[in-house]
Amino acid sequence: MTTYQVADEARGLPREPTSAWIGFLVAGAAVLWAGVLVWAVVALPDRVPTQFEFGGPPTSWSSKAGTLAVMVGTTAVLALPAALVPWVLFRSPAAISAPNRQWWTATPARFRRFERLMREDLLLLAAVGLLLMAVAQAGIIVAAHSASGGMPPWLLPAILVPLAGMVLVIVRMTGAGGRYAEHPDLD
């Protein structure tokens, strides 16, 4: 059976549900990001500082509309891959590059499980991406209202939290705990 045939059969199997905690995390991150975006729409002035020196002072400014467009566009680019995973995996299984690829694509049940694992990992990356964008965008809003236009001092430590989350997700994906090791329950 070819990889494409396995993918076609796997598509007909029931979808394995995403872990509930991942769904809650993504939903929470999305609500937080949306709240920050609404705050930006309401609070940003017409001229917004958008690039900053390491010490905090602005080096570049943008319009409110341009800033909002970048906020939405960048966030969409970060979150979109999680939504496209099932479509890409089932239509282009030969493009899969993952640990134990041959094992995961050998049977429809394995392929379906692999799709869930990839979906969950990319949803986690999307969630930490949403958190990262929410923090960065909040920093821009606060900077736009400060006397100096500079970044608030809390921004760098606050950005480190979602970045640490991103590192943890990548470590989880790339081998810690054997997430993509062979699953004996599928043999």
C-alpha cells in the first residue's frame, strides 16, 4: 500500500479528538489576543511607535491602520499552519518530515494518530504564538501612550514567558518523552 493509499484510508477513519487542555489553552490565548486587539482598535493613536531600540526608545513609527494590519496579519501567519495540518497531511503525505515517518505512514490507524499528534503540536505552537503576539501588541499600545513612546520595562520579561512555552513545545515535538516514537497500541 502506498503512502497516498494509507492517507486516503486514514481520512475515512474517525478523527482522534484533540486533548481538551490544548483546546482550552488555544481558546484562552485567542480570547486574550482578541481582547488586546480590541484594546488596540480603541486605544491606539493615529501615530504609533512600532520599532524600538534595545533600551526602549522608538526608532520607527506607523499609522494606526498599518499597525492594526500588521497585528492581524502576523497573528494569522502564526496561527494558520495549525488549521491547515489535516489538509496538508492527507493530501501530500510524501511531504511529511517527522521522526519515524515510515512507521507512522504504514497503516491508516497510525496515520490518523500521527495527524492528531501533529495537530496538537501545531495548536500548541499557535497558542504560544497568540500569547507572544498579545504581549508584544500590549507593549506597543502602552508605548504609544507613554511620554517617551518607549517600550515598557515589563515587556522583555513578559515576552520571555511565551518564548519559553515555544521552546517547551518544540522540545516536546522533537523527542522529549518520545512523542513520535512508535506507539505499540497501534500494531
